[in-house]
Amino acid sequence: MDKDITILAIESSCDETAASVVVNGRDVLSNVISSQIDIHTLYGGVVPEIASRKHTERINQVVKKGLSEAGKTLQDMDAIAVTYGPGLVGPLLIGVSEAKALSFATGIPLIGVHHIEGHISANYIANKDLEPPFACLVVSGGHTHLVLVKDYGEYEILGRTQDDAAGEAFDKVAREIGLGYPGGPKIDKVSKEGNPAAIDFPRGKVAGSRYDFSFSGMKSSVLNYLNTCKMKNIEISVPDVAASFQQAVVDVLVSHAMWAVEEFHLTKFALAGGVASNTALRAAMEKACAERGVEFFCPPPILCTDNAAMIGSAAYYEYIKGVRSGLDLNAKPGLRLGER
Amino acid sequence: MRILAIEASGPVAGCALWEDGTLTAEYSVQYKKKHSQSLVPMLSEMSGMVDLELSSIDFIAVTKGPGSFTGLRIGAATVKGLGLALNKPVLPVPTVDSLACNLYGTDRLICPLMDARRQQVYTGIYENRDGLKVLRPQCVVALAEIVKELNTLGREVIFVGDGVPVSEKALAETMEVPYLLAPAHLNRQRAASTAVRAAQLYEECGEAALVSADDFRPEYLRVPQAERERGDKRNYKVFV
């Protein structure tokens, strides 16, 4: 392609209002993220109505900052990209409505992007040479997907969680042991002082489905352990519980990922999503990949958390394939990967 | 002066173009609640139909609330996107005032009723004989409260709004003054009424009636449920 393709991307699927300008899917000119975490911490989790209100209040400022930090104007854009699912419907609608109005008022083409496709594409930004095929584990507060990336925009979901997302399980356990919200980073931190082998929590399996995940049983076994200790008046070591639970989750994620790498003879493996920032998971996955001679990719934390740069990257590969969305684009909270 | 008006606060998705006192176009759809899909295509079709040069509008009028939380936000985010792209300000119109503007030239009181769920209505009391007078500003109350106030005022009333069908039985039982129910072409939110009201507000207040698209935010008249319940935990007396 002789001309650079510059895309304005908007993301508002959960509690981050974000905008970014990305060139050719790989070069990030700006990556503005306005987090609401302080507000939702008061409630121990994301409250959709409050998130929707905050997105509405901040969206224009975030989009303007995204453009100005990139040194660009709206008129410089070749496309406007927006996350339209999956996610919380109220928050999604803000980004989608804003993007559609921008597209209508300027005539710039609109591209609806799948949120998980965005997370996977964060790896293209962090690693300029990465190209499909590879396997990607997307782990966040809302998603746990093991995906075979066959080509740009072409995916096969090998496994997904049957109940809680990995990050959701972290949040719930963190709440039970008094660490509070958000659970992932807090468990990661306190686990460094604990013994990951102190308590042998079960490693969740899904009968008849090798690649699927189940974290709710693992979470329940932590709750049972805590209750038993309480009844028997045994003092609980929060770092040990956190480290042992984290180890159980990491073991499950790594073993599933490596089965995929082996079965499909892959030479590249990538992590993505908010939980990809977990230091124990990164280290274990890197080690497992190294042992198998597999190249390991993981975006920096700023591209693991919900952000719009990843949406701009995913949108680029849709753009060059000729994909465009109509002004009737709707938010789809249950959108499946590969569906349009 | 050229006003583009947007309506998404209730069961109607709508847009209108007002030019120096002429209603050039109005597009109004009350069909399931899919404003998220229909509103921008409606805007696009209407604009194309009347060769509207978007950059020529003076401001964007929108019903700022109360209404369906989601509907208000679809309207707000659409207006904000338009305002950002076109560099135009927003004129927020109270939703209940806009509904009252559906009627004109009557000595009767006008009482819009919007279904607010939880046995409440978004309402207000108005006169619009030869210019809108707000007797009771828009609020969220139990139907019985507004009926009591209307009975005390003792004047004939016209009810409008999507809260009328659900309140019809209660009105028949409790209203002590004669009343009328507005017919179909007058009894729902209309972007045209919002445009007319916006023009009046701009004439009365000038630039002070406008806000930037960046700063515009809906007026919900209600706090989120989670916030209310959190308040409950801290102080049981407040929301009993």
C-alpha cells in the first residue's frame, strides 16, 4: 500500500473511555485512556449505569485529546473505528453513537471492531514483525479465550471459559480475602510474599472439552478453604492463599495454551488482555514457550488494559480488506469472535 | 438561523430541521426501541432529502432529559459527536418542556406525563396560550402528587406523553377537574417541538442557552440505583 492509512479508534466497552490514532495498524500516534476505576472501586466492581454516565461525560474530551496528542485533526483520518462488542451494552452505546455521529458529519468511513480482536491486535503494535499464524490467550476481567489466529481477522476459538472469566475469579477471591477491587493487580502483588505451593487448590477442567476453562469451581474451593479455616480457628495467610490461587489459575492457563501450541505445531504464542499484565502468568508462559522453542509475545501493560490503540490496529486489517460499517451499526454486547 | 434538533429520550427517535421559523423537515419514528440503530440513519436520510449543508447549522438542539437513561445517552453521544465534528454548540431542552410545546393556544393547563417506572412519572405543569409558561418545572414524582396539585389548581388540563396510557385508569379515578388526552400526532416527544422550544430559548437567553458539545451532559433527575443503594447503607433514613 503506497499511502499511509490513519485511523481514529474509540473504545468504551467497560470502564475505560479511550481514543487513539494509529497509522497502518502498527504505529500508535496517541493512546488516551480515561479510567473510571476510582469510582467503581467504591462499589467493588463496575456498575454499568455509572460507567455509561461517565463515558458520556468524557467521550468528547478523550477523542479530542487523542487527535491533538497525535498532532492530527478529524479530517486527516481515513477511517473511524469503534468497539461495538462484546462488552456492557450501555458503555458500548456511547462509543458507537459518538463514532457514528463523527462518521456521518465528516463522511469518513466507519469500522466496527470486535473487542477481543482488538486485544489480540495489541500484539501487532508491540511486535512490529509479528504476523499470523499464532495462538493467543486473551485473559481479562470479562473474557478468557484461547484463540488460533489463522490470518488477519481470521480466528478459530479453541476454548473459552464456561463460567467466570479469569480476571473475574481474581476479583472475587480478592474480595473474599480482603484485598478489594481490582483483584488482579492486588493478588499479583501480595502473591510475591506468599508460597504458591502452600495450598493445593484444584485445577479446573471442563469435561469433554480440552481447551475450555472453568474458574468458578476453583474460586469456590478457595471459599471452602477460608470457611474451614474460620471454623477450625486456623489463622489464614493472605499471601499464601493469594499465591496458591494465582498458581492454580496460571497452571490451567499455561497448560491449555501449550496443548494448543503442540497440537497445531505453532512457532508463535501471544498473550493479551488485562490479566496478561499478571507477572506470574507472563513469567510462566514465557518459560513454557522457551522450553518448547516457541516465540513468546506479550504487549506492555498499557496495551493489555482496555485501550483504543488495539482497536485502531484491528480496524486497519479490516480496512485494507474493504470492511466498512453502516450508520446503523449497533452495540452488540454478546458479539462472538469472527461474527459481524 | 438554522437548528438541527435530535430526539431520543423516550419511545420516539426523531430529528428535525428548523430554518428561520420554517420546519423544513421532520423525521419521527416510534417503533420498538432501537434508537441506537435508527437515529443516525434517520439524520442522514433527512439531511440528504433537504440538501442540508451540515456546517451551516447554528446549533444542535436536543432533549436533555429526563427520559430513558439509555435513550438520553444515545441522543447525547450523537449530539456530542456532531458537535465535535462540526464545531457547533448544543442547546439542551428539558424533555418535559418540549412535550408541553406540542400544544399551543389553549387556556387549559398542559401536563406531560412520561412513564418513569417505579410508580413514578416525569412530569411538570405548563401553560402555552401564547408562549410557554412553566408553572411547575420538570420533576419525577408519584402520579398522585401531580394529580393532587392539578386538583388544587382547579383548571382544566390536557395530558400528553407516553405516561398517559399507563396512567389512564388512575387519572379517571382521581382527577377532580375536567381533562383531555392529546391525540396521536400531539402526544409523543417530537424533535420539531424541541426545535421550536430551542428557538424560543435562544431568543430569550441568547448564547447563555448554549453549552459546548464537550460539556453537555444529560439530566437524568435520578441517581443510578447502585449509588442510591450505597446511600441507603450509609444512612437508612434518607431513602426509605
